[in-house]
Amino acid sequence: MSGIGDIVSGGLGGCACVLAGQPFDTVKVKMQIYPDMYKSALQAARTTLLEERFQGFYAGSSPAVISNIAENAVLFMCYNKCLSLVQWIGGNEELSITQKASAGSLASVFSGVVFAPPDRIKCKMQAHMQTLQTKYPDISVDEIRAKHRNNSWTTLKQIVRDDGVTGIFRGLSSVWARDIPGYFFFFGGYNLSRKMLTPEGHDPNDPLSVPRLVLAGGVAGCGYWTSVFPNDTVKARIQVISHTPVRGEYTNSFWKTLTTIVRTEGVLALYKGLAPTLIRSFPANGALFITYEYSQKLFQLKT
């Protein structure tokens, strides 16, 4: 039952993560893809509210929920399997923080495969309005909203029509380039802060209090994003605007896209959207670990 518990708990945690952090993620994606349009996170948020109303912050929520449920279900299942593998290789009963971090890095190889397709749909939906404004500068926002539907199904059909069925996996190598090092710092930061936050005399495997879990999840998220944010910016550009008239110079290549951004926009463009992402880390990852740990405890009680 442990495998089923990991899948269900991880999936529920992924859903909670999206619900708590989607507005921050939408602002992040807009700033990453169209840095010239937005000079600050506040401007991006205000423009989204004015042009797309409050629901604009939740554009791409359906594929985001799917991608996060799938990713976290696979991630936590594989993470616990990889912990056993690392423990077997190391031959020690108590794993170090570095070994736990390495298990998370290895698990991300598998979770990235199920995460990439719905994540591409999510990113295109989040940048839908800005992409069309760039393509049709003479058309008003109201006309764009009326003529061009923005939902998961129409976005998926557009991707398949433009890039073929394999186009849904565009950005997978960039997901790996982000997640393999990122989840090392994510699980490393979480386990380190969790150990430090466990009250003296308590079992470190017992669930922490809600405030401590929010803090530990936030530290994990900050460790993840500060270590790999440029990789995430490249991923977003590839998923949304490669091979289009908007950014015709970009390609499917991670390295080509990275060097193009640095050459044409400067190194700081790789970090556009980092501030709302770090803020998002605390509510989103706090919700993730609260849901994961307490649902795991519930599964243990039932079994």
C-alpha cells in the first residue's frame, strides 16, 4: 500500500500546490516570456486583472492541476523508491541530507515525462493574450477575447496542428535541465529545514505543525527556484514561442534559446519573474507538504 499511498498523497499535494500558487505562477510566466511588456510583478498582476479579469490569474489551471497531480504522484512515489535504492547502494540505515537530495534528483527524471505535456499547454494558455497582442497589435483586447478562445482543448489542438503529436513534449529536455538539479535543492532544503524545525524529543518522521510545514516547504521552494530559475525561463520560452513569428530566432534547443536570451536581452532577463516565484514558494509548497504529509499519515492509519 505504500506505493498507492505515495501516488495518492503526491497527487493531492500537487492539486493543493496549484490552488494555492497559480496566480503567482501566471505572473511569473508572463514576465518570463514577455519581459519587455512587464517591468515588475505588480505591473504584470495589474495588467492581467484589467485585461483578463480575475480569472486571468487562473488561466491554464486545468492543465496545471493535471500536470502537478501527475508530476507529484510520480515524483513522491519514485522519490521513496529512490530513497531505498540510495540506501541500498550506500549500505547505511540512516540517509544523509545529501543522499535524500540525490534521491529527489533521480526521481525527477521520471516525473518530468508526465509533467511536460500538460505544462506546455498551461504555459501557452497563461501567455495567450500577450502572444495574440504581439501577433495582432491593431486588434483590441476585447476583440481578441471574443475571437480567440483560450481553453485546454483549443490549445492542445493548436499545438498538435502546428508541431505534430510529439509537439506536446516540446520542452521536456528543458524540464529535465531544470528539475534534475532543482529537486536536489528542493528535497535537500526540505529535509534540512524539517530536521532543524523538529522539536527536541520528537520523532523526525512525525508530521510537523502547519506553520513549520509552510516554512519548510517555502525553504524547499526557494532552494529549488533560486538554483534553476534561468533554466525555467528557457523552458517557458521554448514551450510557448519557439518557431513562431514572435521570437523567430529561438529554436527547440535549450542552449540556443539560452544564448539568444543572454545576447539579445541580457543575463537579468533569465531572472524575470523570480520575485513572485519566491513569494509563491511558501503558500504553494506549504500546501503541498501539508497535504502530502497528513494524507500519508491517514494512509498509515488505515493500513
